[in-house]
Amino acid sequence: MASASSSSSSIDSNKTIYLIVHGQRHLIDQVKYKLTSKGFKTEKMQMASLDHAGNTGEYVAMIWPPTNSKDIVISEVTDDLEDGASGMGAWATVGQKELFRISL
């Protein structure tokens, strides 16, 4: 059984990746650049919406922490919410499993 690793070798570059920048729109281009360097396709990137969460198996890239961000946290959308899971809007209805982080 494969375990989670800190590499991007298991990503599916044909799946959508939702970007969450906590209102720091000046970081969008930098986030996209870092994601493409890990194998994600620019045309599959879209800004996350509070109205619609990603589907199971898709990805989320969120800058962290929200202020003075240091990392981009890459997670996979899961259908199982963990106890105490948090999110805003529609994102509060899906689970996320952290895969790896990229330094900003």
C-alpha cells in the first residue's frame, strides 16, 4: 500500500485544482507558477468559489496561513468530513486530505 509522500508524483494533472488565496489576489500568479512547476496544468486551475466546492478526487491549493502566507497547501477533495472539519461556504460540506506543501 502506497503511503502519502511529499512529492507530486501521484497527482492527476487532468483534474481541476481550485485556488484559495484568502483575498490576496496579488499572489495568484505566483501560486499558479509554483503549481505548474509541480505538474499541474494552468488550464485546470480555477479560483475557488464559496458557492460550489470541488468534487471528490479534485484538488485544492490554499495559501497558508491566510495572512503573511508561507506555504501553498495542496489537498485532495474527499467525500468524508473529518470531525471538526472547517471551511467556508460550500467548502464546509466536503472533506480534504492534505497531500503536500510548496513554499511560497
